[in-house]
Amino acid sequence: MSERYVASFSGGKDSTAMVLRLIEEGAPLDEIVFFDTGWEFPQMYDHLERFEAYTGRTVTRLHPRKPFTYWMLERPIIKRGTSEVYRIGNGWPSPQRRWCTREKVSTIDRYVGPDAVRYIGIAADEIMRLNGAKVSRYTIRYPLYEWDMSEADALEYCKAHGFDWGGLYDLMPRVSCFCCPLQRIGQLRVLRYEFPELWMQMLEWDMQLGASNRGFRGYDKVSDLERRFNLEDAQLALFDTSEVRR
């Protein structure tokens, strides 16, 4: 039986560069798979449409079993070994509680199956992400590493093909889930100023969570970050009201 080749496609610069070059080089590629968290930047959905039009390839869109807002805000959490519901909602993801990543990986695994060769877009200068990773039961290839393409190389490669994500990469280095608590403080600050409607959505979810749950780096909730940024704005206004802090 011939092997099936599937590319994991986040839509970011690395996976986009990987799939573009695989197509250009005529490498075996049977399917391109995108997991839609529902928490993507609007520009990412525009990018997917442009990518399909440019390549003539369809991107298969996978979805979580239930919306991420359900897992975060509504899922009954049962105390182990009992039927007692002791909390509602997983809360914001955190380094120790990455329920979002688990849902993504398990959904892709179920769809792709164990026999396909998987292409994953980890850049040559990010290969340290694999240190300590469990041995996979799947056949995985990392084409960007094989080509010695760095993150910067991948972005330039995409731009040379006319992809710019509506300027997202001019504002921030990562363009995955807009509300990811694992972002650096600087990226969250940019998000608040440049995408106020998305920031307001995060504050709304934050209020629905009720009790504090630690997720954001050094902070419990989005409201804590909002207080910090408001203080920064007030301090900045004392010196120069014509500038917006970035």
C-alpha cells in the first residue's frame, strides 16, 4: 500500500513556507490539514482563502469536538474518583494545563490516523522544541529543518510569494490563537492596542470565568493585565500624551 502524506498546517509562516516549498518541489503531498480553534485572528481566515486560491489546493479544516469556549467556560470538572462537580470550565490554558493543545493533537491524530507520513513545520532554528519530546508512534518529517530554513527564512519565503497576513507579522512574532495566555507580555500589549475588539472579547470571557485561575505569565487573569496596561497608559500620559506605548 502506498504511503499517505499529510501536512499539518497552522497557517503561520513556518507551515505556509513548508507547504509552498513541498508543492514547488513536487514532493508527495496528499492532504493539508488545518485545525480551527475558533480563536484565530480574522486575518488568518483570509490567509487560508488566499493560500487555497494561490496553490489550487484545498485545506481540510478540522474542528474541536466542542467549541473551545465550552472547554474553557462550561465543561463540568469532575473530582477524580467521584461524581462530584467541583469546578465549571477548564479555565485559561496554562503551561501545566494545556487542554487546548491536547484537543488539537487528539483531533488531528484521529483524523490522520497512524499510517500517514506527517509533515510538520518546525524551523531549523526551533528544533530545540523537540528536546525532551516523547518518541512518536507516527512517521514525522520536518522539511524546514531538512532544508535548513530558519523562522526568518520562512517568513521571507512567504512574502516572496505574496503572503503578508494583513500585516500581522509586522506587529507580533506569533500569530496563533489571539488569546493564548502563553504569549509574552509585549505581544499581549500589542494585541490590546491594535485589536481592541479581540481584547474586549478576552475581558468578557475573563468575567465569565469568575474565580481566579492562573494562566497568563505572572498574572491570574486578563483583568490583571488590563489594570497593568491602564497604569502604564496613565504613566505615559504624564510624559507625552501624543505617544502610544508599544
